[in-house]
Amino acid sequence: GGGGRGGSYHDFYSFAAVALMATSNGWTATVSMMVGPRMIVGTKAKEKANNALLLGLFAGLAVGSSFGTFVEQVFLEET
């Protein structure tokens, strides 16, 4: 038989991998948002740097989610 425990192990490893990536990406994004503008001299330049970081963050989220949806629709489509 197939056994009922195999799926739970797979789910655990999938959850652990997603949790690790979410934690590391969240930490990296937070640190870059805090440290990035501090490296720039001048108030106007800091505002521009902060806006550029924010634009990059949102663009990355949008492109990543769109790419994930594309991959799911094209390659993981169930018949």
C-alpha cells in the first residue's frame, strides 16, 4: 500500500523550505530598507533611494507572483 505517512513528511519539508525562504527574504528586505537610505548623503537623495528600494520591492513581488502563476498555469496544469 501507499501508506498515509509519506504525504505528511513531504508536507513538512515543503513547509520548512517555504518558512526558511520567507524568513530569510523578509529579513533581507527589512535590513535593506533600514540600511539602504542611511548610506546616502542628503535628505532628498535619501528619499529618492527609499523610493527606489520600495519600487524594487513591489516590482519584485509583482513579477514573482506573476511568474509563479504563469508556471502553475502552463507547467502544473492538471488534465
